[in-house]
Amino acid sequence: MKIKKIMPLFAIAMGLVLAMATSAFKEMPKESFSSTFYEYVGTDFSQTNIQEISNYVRSTNSCSGTKNVCGVLLPTDNGPSSNPDPAEFSGEASNLWLSQQNQAAADPNIVMKK
């Protein structure tokens, strides 16, 4: 008889536990991953140079000057003075050029000189 009285309370408690457990495993937003800064070191701000992977080197985030592309934040750290991961960079290349054209970051991963 006691089991019949406890069963609804047990079912409610289990439902709450499952709801809390599954909410703990939601996908993390992109911004919460650690990012590595790759600074733009090109000679000019043409589309060809802005979208060239070899013009970005692993660096510290220190930008100054006019409103131009300063660099990009990407998940993979390839070590000091290295170029970005090609797959990650290609995902940002068009946004880098869009940022340069608009003189404003097209997404949160792009750092502009101020």
C-alpha cells in the first residue's frame, strides 16, 4: 500500500532529475570555446591579401591604428608564429573581406583595428 502512495512522488522526482541531467549536456555556444588569435600581417588591405592564409600569424591580440582587419580568432592553436588551420580559416575568409569592406567586424571572431 505504501508503494502506491510513493510511486507518483518517485515519478515526479525522476522526471526532475532527468530534466536537469539532460540540460547539463547542451551544446556549448561557439563563443565559449577558447580561441587563438591570428594577426593579419599583409602588406595592404586588398581582397587577395585579406583572404590569404599566409598573411595571418599566431600572435597576441594587440591592435591599433585605423579601422582595418587586425586578425581572426580561431579554435586551433598551431603554435607561435604559425599560420591558422586551413579549414578553420576558409570558414572565415569571406567574412574577413566583408569586415574590411564595411570597416566593422562581420562576426565575433574577427578583430578590427580601432
